[in-house]
Amino acid sequence: MPAEQLKLLFTEEEIRGQVAKLAQEINRDYQGQYPLLLGILKGSFVFMADLIRLLEVPVEIDFVTLASYGSARVTSGKIRVVKGLRSAVKGRDVLVIEDIVDTGLTVGYFMDYLRRKKPSSLKLCALFDKPSRREVPVDIDYRGFILPDKFAVGYGLDFNERFRHLPELYVIED
Ligand code: IMP
């Protein structure tokens, strides 16, 4: 197995703290509601699992898989929904849960796709954000960490399907 150089960026404890802060904001804003949390696979599954256990509002959970028509590292901007929604979106308070917003193309596309389904409200929660790489504007309603322009792994994020299991967040050093 090639040994990439990983540099620790955020510890397990730092991530836990930020997830708790996001959960608090969601608990405050969705009081009395029954939001539909939509996770984008695969990266968001770790974040989703930790986040929902800190929520005090009842939630419904669903996941979608999106795929880019481009190569793995270069997003083409044309994205298709590979595994679609099972839940009805119309009239629901929908909160999209994303691991990382990079160029913004993936989540930007998905938010437009959902908007056409007429949810009652639509918001985005992203644990990690790389604003320096943005190609399309994306409003992040609940944001965890801002990252430098480096490839990040751990806490659900992979590099060629590796490193998702790491409890901390690392960046790959060139
Ligand atoms: P986009 O460029 O915002 O469309 O990001 C598309 C997807 O690329 C994200 O949902 C992640 O799955 C993946 N991605 C972007 N940056 C990173 C990174 O630093 N590490 C791991 N995956 C990433």
C-alpha cells in the first residue's frame, strides 16, 4: 500500500465539538418541525451518524448517491443521481447533509434538483468547506470547518476509497 503523507488537521475531539455546535443550531432552528435529513453518500455517512445522535428534534433520514460524469478528481459539473430519493420532498423541511463543499458543483446541482421538487424549506449543512476552490456559489446554512486548499481524508472522506475510517481529519501532503 503506498504511504501517503498524512498531516493531522483536526482531532477527534475538535470534530466532536464542531458537530455538537451544528447539532445545537439545528435543534434551535427546527424546533417543532420534523425535517428530512438527506445525506450525500458516501462521504457524509460518518458525519450523519454522529450528528443525528445529538439531535433533539425528530428527523427522517435518507441518503442519495450522486455521480459526476467527469473523472474522480475533476468534477465535470454534470451530475446525476445514481441512487435516488425514497422520501417525498414536496412540502417537507429538507436539510441536506454534506461532508465537504469543494467546487460546489455537486451540492449546487443537488440543491437545484431538490428545489424543483418544492420542499417547504431547503437548507444545507456541511461539515467541511473549501471556499478557495469554489466555482459556483453555494449557501451553507450550517458550516463546521473551513479547510485550506488541500486534499482532506478521514472522518468519512476518502482518497481512492481509503482513509474513510479515520476518526480524525488529515490532509495529504504533496
Ligand atoms: P465538489 O467539488 O464541491 O462538487 O465536491 C464533490 C465531492 O468531491 C465531495 O462531495 C467529496 O465527496 C469530494 N471531495 C472534494 N474535496 C475533497 C477532499 O478534500 N477530500 C475528499 N473528498 C473530497
